[in-house]
Amino acid sequence: MGCGEGMTRSPNDQMAKQLLKRTHHRSDFVIPSSLDIRHSSLQSRLIATDAQLTELLKKIDVADRVAIDTEADSLHCYREKLCLLQISVPAAAGVVEAGRDLETASGNRDQRSWLQHDAIVDPLADLDLEPLRQVLETREIVLHGADYDLRMLRRGLNLIAHQIFDTMIAARLLGIREFSLAALVKRHFGLELPKGSQKANWAKRPLPARMAEYAINDVRYLLPLAEKLEAELDRYQRRDWLRQSCQRVVEQAAVTRVRKQDEFWRIRGSGLLRGRAAAVLRALWQWREREAEMADRPPFHILQNEKLLSAAVGFASGSVPDYKHFSSRRRQAFREAARIALTAPESDWPVLPRRFGTRPTAEMVRCMEELRQRRDDAAEELGLEPSFIAPRGTLEAIATDHTRAAPLLVPWQRELLGITT
């Protein structure tokens, strides 16, 4: 089917044009805040008993929206696990006025207090988390960069979220270029989030106070931030765009990612290796997995990918790579894995996957250029990043096969590209 079929401007072109004109200059979107976020936090204690959890459940039960963040130990063990679940729940009082207007550099603004309960649940404690899963599944969950957290919630709680508000997606829908949580908190609340625990071992108990504070900071601003972003989305009539995008994230996170067994060892740079060197790399990757599992450490703690690649090349060229941090047992197993691969018959060497593709036709090229132009025009009018509307690879896929538009793009993205089917 040609590019013009199913990818032409809809009869509602006039409405689409009006949408494009409801724009704002992205550099103007700054909302200084005098919001005082008052927390009833857990301080340095974790919720580690069923009695404590029951009290938290009572607070969640009367809330429609709950903010969540997670911490895992992927940098410190072989099999990643959920170690912390940070939760913010709006207090029954919600947002209250806290005095007269304050004169600031940005003008007169109401000073308000946002009341909320912040808590840290310890999934590693002897807790019955099923009641928590049940109550959270019926709430709207506010997250930032939701994909990873949703997968950790599924793994740790068997929780399948049904409605989410992703503050990162919301910010990008408003044309905000610096959309990390730290950048958004600074932008909207004038606060610098402390750093220092990004690579910490979250399975450590007792949890140090500084780590608990770091963890809470990742969730305590999400509820008021969501309210601010929501108001702006309503102002520019993009709330439904957020709903569509968040629903796609929920759907994708619910799908188990499956890779073929022979793809795991194909790390970055492995595509440059052929024959015996590729066989050695595969054998060394398998050796590293065994070592990492035995030591309960991430594979990169055993040997980093770059060194794994260079070791495979070295063995294949006749040298014997060595590393000082290896124990004698590990060194022997390392060399034995390489030796077996080096003596394996050619029939056992990995076969480089063939790339099946077709040379783009003139029609595909024309269609791709038309889609790119529509995307860039819309991005300019709306103050959005072009790649957020549709990455180049997505445009190429749709230009090749228009039926891929629906699984690759949500309705608002397709509408901006003029794709009607």
C-alpha cells in the first residue's frame, strides 16, 4: 500500500491545525512554586511488620492516587530483586492554604501546604505483601519513568498496574527537555535533590539513614509534581495524550521479554567477531555467568564486557589473557573455557544471524520523507522533541509497512503524522 493510502490528512485537518496552534514556547514553561510539602514520613525506619503495613494500607485505602518508586540491587547481586518500595499517600486534608499571598520575584503567589504520608516498605522483611498488591492495583499510581518500576513491582509483588501517571511522559508532552526527576523538582520547587546513593546496595540492612532519605526523595515530590503537570496538560488539552502514552507503557510492562538462548552472549561489539573468536566469546560469556551465579554478583563484577571481548580476541590470536583480580580457581576455569572453544570443530562455531531486509523503494523513501516532514512540522508547532512524536526507526518501519503504525504509535502520535488507519 502506498504512503498516501491510510496516511493522509484526516477530514478533521482543520481541528488538527488548531491543536497545533495551541502551543507554548517551551522556554516559557516554568512554574515557580511556594508549595510547602509537609511530610509524615517514616524517618529512618522501614515498614517491616504486618502491623505497620496495616496502618499504611488504611491510608492508601482512602486515596485515589498513590506515588511509588522502587529500589533494587542489580549492581550487587546476580539475580536482581526488589529491595525497597517507597510510597507517598496524600493525607485526607490534601492541599490547604497556609497564609496570605507572598510577594516573590515572580509575582504574587499563594503559599500552600501539601500534606502527605511518606513510607518505605521493606519487601525483604517477613511481610505479607498480598494486601498491598490488592489495594495498589485499584489505585492510580504516579511514577517517574514508569517502565522499570512497573517491571520491578510485577516481579516483587506480582502487581499489574492498571492506571498510571508517568511524570516523565507528562513533562515531555509539555515540551520540557530536562525531564529527569531531579531537574523537574528543581524547576518546579526550587530544590536540589541530594545525590550519592544511586549505586548503593539497597539490600543492606539495617538501612542507613542517608540511604532512607535518598529513597524517600525519589517519591516525596511526585504527587505535587503530578498535580502541576496535570494542570498544564489540561491547559494545552493534552491530558488524553498522557493517558494514551501511559496505557501503552502499562501494556508493554505487562509483557514478558523473551530473548533467544543464543542471543544472550551477543554483547555490544560481538558482531565484529567471526569464527573461532566468536566461539571463544560465547564460551567466556557462559563461564562468566556461572562464576557470577556462584558468587551472587553481577557478571560485570567478574569481568567487564570490554575485557571479555578483548580476551576472546586474545585467545583466538594465540595469547593467554590474564587478570590480577582472578583467584587461581577462577583463572583456571577461565582458561579451560577458552581452550574448549578453541578446540571445538568449525561446525560448532556461532553463526552470525543474517539480516533480512529489502532495499527501500522510491515510494518508501518518499513516504519516509513525508512522515518525517509532518513530524518535524508538528514538533516545531507544539514545542515537542521530534523523536518523542516518532523516532526515525519507527518512521522507517511505517514507511515500509503502514500496518505497523498502530502497534508502534499511540493515537495522538498517529494523528500528528496524519495516519488515519
